[in-house]
Amino acid sequence: MTDQFIVLKKKYTYNVPAAALFFSNAHKALRVEVPDIGKEFTDSAYIGKDPEGFIYYNHLDSFEGKIKYTISKLINNDGHTLAHIKFYRDSPDACHAEFLAEDPTGSVAGANMDGWSATGTWTDLNIGCATASIRKYDDSKTITFTVGTIHRTATLTDTNNVLRGKSVKVNGNFFFKDINTIKDGQYASYNDDRIVFYKDNWVGTDFTGYFIAFEYSVEKLGIASNNTAIISGVSWV
């Protein structure tokens, strides 16, 4: 068996770093970010970074418009699990790009998306980023989210006691579409490694901003990895 990364490197002219999110809840969704060429692919607007790997392609001008995709789980020649995505207009046998990444946490299988096919859109990646921090004391329901460089602070209240008795102190990156609409994020989906802020409700597919914990934040955000806390009434200053 041949190393799949070598196979794609020989097949395509270019390869650049990329990150994918496989989302499965009320419905399935995919997001791929390719910062080096300023592109993102979505079939919704969910966010995050699960497997980090590479996009392989021949022509940059192919990254536009409505595109079909197929996701698969592969086993590499070293026995490691891989996440693989084909991007194409007509047939998966004639792709304009392919994504490949190590998938040690089993993101594809966990989202039940092995063999999943759907349609999404390539667009320009326009998003801001700033370092941020999360703080919650073990004897309080208040969660303080601070983005110092852009002078924004949010207060979240753990009304359902999901984080009862937990102390959280985590740093990471906050990504946002428009600095002027950050305060519109009145709903938050709180997970162990990310917080997503929504304008209307937590099941909406569009977001105002999201926080991703740094990889070295071992304790993460104090919630079980298979759990999500839904918080409304987020207050921004």
C-alpha cells in the first residue's frame, strides 16, 4: 500500500495547509478552510477545526461556485486513519481538488460521514482573528469571555449548572466575520474546545464569532467532550 499523501502530491501541482470540520447534529455539514489561498468551502456556515491536513489542487481559479463533494475514511499504509474529501463539478473521478488529513480522533466516523456526498460552495475566506481568554471560577455561574485586542468582553451565565464546581481558565483564538456585529451574538453553543456565538438561536447555521482553545489547553473548557451547553442571553460590552 502506498502513502496516500505521496499519491496526491504526485497527482496535483500544488498543496497547501487546510483544516476541515465534519458536523453532525440535526443535519450533516462540512466546512474546509484554506487560509494560504484565501478560500473556504461550506455547505452551511458551521465552524471549527477538526482534522488539519492539506488541500491538493492544480488550478486556483477552480475554487469558486457550487461544488459537489464526497467524504471518505481511509487507512494509510502506516495504519493511521485519514480523512479524505473529493471536490468536483461532474464526477468524483475528475476532481479539481482533494483534502487529506490524519484523523486520529475519528472525526469522519464520529460524524457518520464516511461515504457522505452533498453540495457546497467555495467562497473567499474573509474573517478576523484575535487572541481571547475564558474565565470561570468554581463557585460562580458567570463565565467571562475577554478579547483584549479588540476591546470586547462577553458575559455568559451557566443557568443549567453544566459547569457547576468547575474552574476554567483557557486561552485561544476568537474568529469573527465583522467587528461591528460581534455584540449580536446573543446565543452560545459551549463545547469542550470551542464556543460558537449566534445571532438568532443556537441551531442557526450562521455565526457572529467563535472561540477555539489553543491545543496546549489540556483541560479545555470544563465540559464533557460529548456534551454541549446552550447558553442564551449573552451580554457584550
